[in-house]
Amino acid sequence: MRNQARQRPTLEVSSLLKEEDVAHRFRSLSVWRKAGQRAPHKPLLCLLAISELFTENQRLVPFDKIQNPLRRLLTEFGPPRKVCHPEYPFWALQSEKGIWEVRSALSTLRPGNGYPSRRALLSSKAQGGFQEDVYNELRQNDELRAKVIDTLLQSHFPETLHEDILLSLGLVIPSGMQRSNNRDPEFREMVLSAYEYRCAVCGFNVRIGHVPIALEAAHIKWHQAAGPDIRENGLALCSLHHKLFDRGAFTINQAGCVLISEKAYGSEGFVENLGRFHKKPLLKPNRDSYMPKVDYTKWHTEQVFLAPARE
């Protein structure tokens, strides 16, 4: 009995160390960066693979099965691109220490540019998945899995997209879980006060007592893309326009006017809530120096907006 009592704390410490090690690997996930371009391909693949833990009882998933779901995720939540390449993150995630592996029928798949083609992955019956210790920990530990999901979302996507990504993958973060947040708590108040507590697009201004309701401080260049917490990188937006802005339904041009994407459309409410603002100027902040900086609006137009704009 005494030996068992001594072993329990040791086993608990060992389990906690193993859990922290796995969590650290995902916190340290690197993404390709060049001139501010977004590349959330690896995080989306990790989230997709985590969702597979609930539906598949196998560690390695064939590329031919995962390529289409991954392409849909990249199209919906990645930067606007003419062509998406699910083969890139499927292969490149191996470079992250202790997270992912790829196996195939061929001894080598690496071509001159470092990435195998989609055809090569398919013909070699390539399979990819989390390394065995990561797979086992994520499958057995609900709390760790939730922490990893939260880390991937908070590190690479604005909060307005989190629910959409989770729903698209059938993932859930427990409602009672304390989520990470490294935002500047003063950013919201700075931005809302600069726009006098009105949505910069529609002028929405509803309060209960002295508290503004459904009004949010949006980053133009996302916090996850190193966008700073300053007024010139912020817009006061109602919750509807904040979400539409982060989904790329509209952007802001250099003249400070709203541009609506051709890909945004609808019937009831579309014109009233979005379409009528096309080419209309934003409401100005209370100081000209707080106007959105061109560097940040340019980033949003290139990395988030679903071009082209409507005529």
C-alpha cells in the first residue's frame, strides 16, 4: 500500500509533464511568413486532424481522404488565393518537431522544390497523422485537446471566426473552460471612444444604461498577423459588420470608403445591412490622426478581402 501511495504522485507528475510537452509543441507551431502574408495552413490541418479523432479509429489518414476537407477549410478560412494546395501543409507539418508524420509506399517523395505534388502523394498512397505520443494524448485527454484547439484558434484566427471554424469541423470547447487571451485590454476602449461608440459602417449605437451593446473593436490587420493594438489599426464595428469584415465580405480602400465583395450576396437584409454601404465613406473618428492607416487597410484588402469588389 505504501509503495502504491508513493507511485501515485510520480505518475501524476509524469502525466502533467507529458501533457505540457504536447501543448508546448502546438504553441510553438510556426507558420510561413513573408511580407505580412497569411498562411494558416498548418493550424487548419491540425484542427482538421483533431476533428478526425472523433470519427476515425486510426492514427494515419490517407491524403486522398483528407485533401478535399482541407481544401475547403483553406478556401473558407485561409487567405484569398486562386488555387489552394492541401499537399503543402500535409507535407510541411512534418517540419514541426514532434507533431506530424507522413508515410508512403515510396522511399522518398521529396522533389527539387521540397514539396511532393498532389499526384505523387496520391499515387504513393501517402498517409499522414499525429505522431503516436501526440495522438494518444489528444485522444485520451479531453482537457488537453480543448487547450490545443484553443491555442490554435487564438494564435492564428480572430475571435469572430472561432465559432465558424469549430462548427465546420464539429469541434467543441467546453463552455466553462478559461480561454487564453493576450490582447491589450485598453484597445477596445481606445477604439470605441475614437469612433464615439458608433459602428464606423452603419452608425449602430445601442446602449443599456451607459453600456454599449454589440459594439466591438476590430483589428484591421489582425492581432494574429502582428497587427498592433493602436487606434489607427482599429475600427469600431457592430458585431455583424465585425464578423463580415473578418470574413472578407468588405474592406476599406485608401480613401476610407467601404468596398463590398462580389462574393457577398443575399436576399432579405443584404442591401439594408451591407450592400447599401458599397463605396460609401466610413464614419470618421473624432481625430483625423485616428483614421485607419493605409498599411493596415492594404493588408486587409490583400490578405482577407474576397476580391474583386462589386462594380
